[in-house]
Amino acid sequence: MSEPLHAQSALRLRLLLSALFVPLFLAGTVFFGVWAADTGSGDSPGRGALVVVAVVCGALALLAAADLLVVIRRLRSEHGTGTR
């Protein structure tokens, strides 16, 4: 067995990346959503593609926000300052 029994991820790096990508993906969601709303029938890219990109950005923003909450909770429990 080469794997440690209690493997730990780089929590500080995950914190940094999540904190960076939550606002980035939220901005992407708003940008592509507004672009999709302003798209006409003959425009390229089409409204459907822009809506799909906006939804993907929104889903990634939710995933990054959930990871941010998990990382904050784990860091607090490591330092013994948990809320429970």
C-alpha cells in the first residue's frame, strides 16, 4: 500500500482557487445570460448555445461555492475553532 490512510488535499490551494473562480463563474453566467437575451434570430452564436454556456457557468459557480464552504469548514475544524 503506497497510499496514506488519511490523505489530505491542499486546502489552502483549494481555498484560493474556489475564492477566485466563484466570482469569475458568476460573472460568466451574467455575461452569457445577458448576451443570450440580446441575441437576435439570425445572430451567431445562437441563443441556445449562449444559454447552455450560461447554465454551465452557473453550475460551476455553485460547485466552486460548495467547495469553498467545505474547505472553510475543514480549515476551521483543523484549527479547533469549529462552530459545533
